[in-house]
Amino acid sequence: MGDNEDPQKKLKEQLEAERQKLTEVQREEHDRYSARLEKEGIYRLDIALKATRVIRTEEGPHKDAELRSLTEQAQRKVQEERQAAKAEAERRKEYLAEKAERDKQAREKDLEKQRQREQKERDEKQRAAKDAARAEPVPGVMQKFNALLAQKKAERDAQAKGQGQEQGGNKSSPLLDKGQDKSPGRGEVSDSRAEKFARMFDKSPSRDKGFDATHDPNNSHNFAPGRGGRGGR
């Protein structure tokens, strides 16, 4: 038999071999004992194997005492196995709960890292969009700006066209335009200077209303005949 053989299978083979050594009456007694163990839920192959030896070798009260002892062993072992199984189940439950918590924390950490990466990508995209907006005008703003330029150009064109029509209706000769120049030319006296000279003449000393402002005392011909004064001599 190999070392890796199932222990339960090995026990079954040993039990069958020992039962072959029993008489028919002994096998029937062993069957009744095994049925009681199964009914109580404490049947075990190792206890059944020991029972075959007791039934085959023991007699009377000693045999009954040995079988009761084997029953108590079965009860203890089954209880121990059940407690061990329960403890194993609790450990398994705790392990699974801890594993679930670790997995949850790992998933939350991964999700947080993913959220941080996504937020970083969004921030980078926003910064890139802002940089692009600063480097290049917004299309809507450019459209408004171009429309404003076109409007201003149209207004200038209309104004220039209106001025051209007005100047075309008021054309005159260059000599006439030159004569209508309001600025005084060479040898001309402005209105303000003429008024100034007129006031000066009004205030000049004259002895009679016939005083001539162009009178020259050195010219005797300038005296009017019949007037008195120094020029009469």
C-alpha cells in the first residue's frame, strides 16, 4: 500500500478483514453494535474495527464493558471532531471576514488612486485649455471683434462717401476758393486790425470836424482855403 492511500479506505479494508474472522453470530452482534453507533451519530471506522476484536475475543460482562467503553470513546472523538470542525469554521469565517476587509481596503485604495489619476488628468486638461485660451483668442470673442471692425469700416466708408458727394456738389474755381480764404494774406489787414485803426483815428486830436487825418504840416498845399490857423500864414 502506498503512503498516500486514503486513511478511511485503509480502515475499511482492515474492518472487512476482521469481520471475516468473526462467526456468523459474532458478525450479527457487530452489525447491531454498528447500527447503534450510527443511530446516535457517533459511528466511526476505527471504533467499529476495535469492536470486532472485542466481540471475537471477549465474553460475558467483560465484553459488554469493553463495548460501552468503545461507545464512550466514539462519543468523545465525535464531539472533539465536531468542536474542531466548529473551531475551524470560526477560524475560516474570521479569515474570510479579514480577507474581505483587506480586499475592500485594497479596492478602495485602488479606487482612490484611480480618482486621483482622473482628477490629475482633468486638472491637466483644464490647465491646457486655459493656456490655449490665453495663447489664442476665444472664437466667440474673435467673431465679435471682427464684426465690430467690419461695422467701423462700413461707417468710415459711408462717411467718406457722404463727404465726397458733398464736396462734389460744392465745387468752385481755384481762384474763387482762394479769394474766399478767411486767413489774411500778405499786405491785407484783418477786420480786427481795421477796427483797431478806426478807434485810433476816432481818438486822434482834431480841432474841427473837417480835420483831415492825412494832413501833412510840411506841405502847404494840404491846408484848405479859408481856414485859420498856422497854415494860413
